[in-house]
Amino acid sequence: MEKASCNIIRDVLPLYHDQVCSEDTVKMVEEHLQECSSCKQELERIQDNITAPEDISENRKDSHVIRTISASWKRLRIRSFIKGGVIGALVISLLVLSYFGLFEWHIMSVPTDRVEINEVSELPDGKMVYFAEINDGYSLNRIKYHMDREGNFYITPLRPVIKQEADKHLPGLEKGYDFIDMEEQELVRGKEIATINYGTPKDHIMIWEKGMDLPDASEEIQNMFNF
């Protein structure tokens, strides 16, 4: 068989690479490649050109996977940041509420075994006056007044959960005189007062009840409440 020229071999190399040529052509090409390095290099170039797109496709797939992972990571970071912010705000709110609940909200009543009521008397204008002293050493800054359906009037001293020591130089409501304008209270509440009590419905000291006569307040006390 006459040897084929390089031009002929190079024309059929793509067919040889794709394995779509006849057996005779395959034999001819392989015999030529054994002796011709130039055509062998051309075959290698054809192989590289054909496999390169596959590599590029794989690279594109890898790049897409990396971008997908990066986007998921960014979304996860954003969610974590938002979640952390919400949790932080809740923690701060809880701390603020805890502080006010423990130190500022006056919700705890004072037990009457710590209370002494003295000098209950009546002012010239009909107001009842009394001296109350809470002797547990803690301050008092709020007193609540309320009356139930039966006309029982309650004077309730209230404190926060965390108590503060009383200031000896500047006392609050824990020790001192106070008065009740029964006529005004009955007018505002639309009900006649049956009893006046210091404390809560479950734990109280009765100061006055209907029909009880009160002594006149001393001149010193009258001067104290001379508005």
C-alpha cells in the first residue's frame, strides 16, 4: 500500500479520533503516526481541543456550586445576625423589665406585724388623722387607697420586691402622720365608709369603724394639718 501524505492523514485525523472511519483507514493512520511526529502532535491537539470544553463545563459546574455555597453562607450569616439582634433585644428588654420589676414596681404589701398605728384622732374639719410607723428599717414611697363593695376602706403600703433601707435623715412614708378625708372619699366613691384599715383585705389593722368616736386631735397635730 502506498504511504499516505501528511495532508491526507491530517484530513482524516478527526474521523480517526471519533472512531468513525474504516479499518483500512485506521491501519493507515496508525502506521503513519508511528513514523510522523508532526501528525501525532496534530492528533494530540485535536484531543485537547475536544476535551477542553468538557473541562470548562466541569469548571463552570464547580464555579456554580461555589457561588451557591457562598450565597447560602451569606444568607445564613444574615439570618444569624438578625436572630442575634432579636435575641439581644429580648435579653435587654428582659433585663430592663427585671430591674423595674425588682426595684421600681411597688407591688409588695408590708406585713402588719411590722406596722404600728397610734394617735388616731379627729381634726376640727372632720378628717381622721393617725400616726403610722413601719419598724422594719426599710423605706416606703407608695401608699394605695381602695375600698371594697362592703365599704371597707384600705390604706395599703406597697414596696418593690427589692427593698431599700430607710433614710434616717430624709424619711419617706414609713413613719409619720397621715389623714383620711372620709367625707370626700365617700363622695368620690359613691359609697359610705364602714371601716378604715391599714394593710390588705387579708392582713390589716382596723383603724376605725362606723360608730366609733374619735378623740380630738392635739393642738400640735392640728397645726401640722392646718392647710
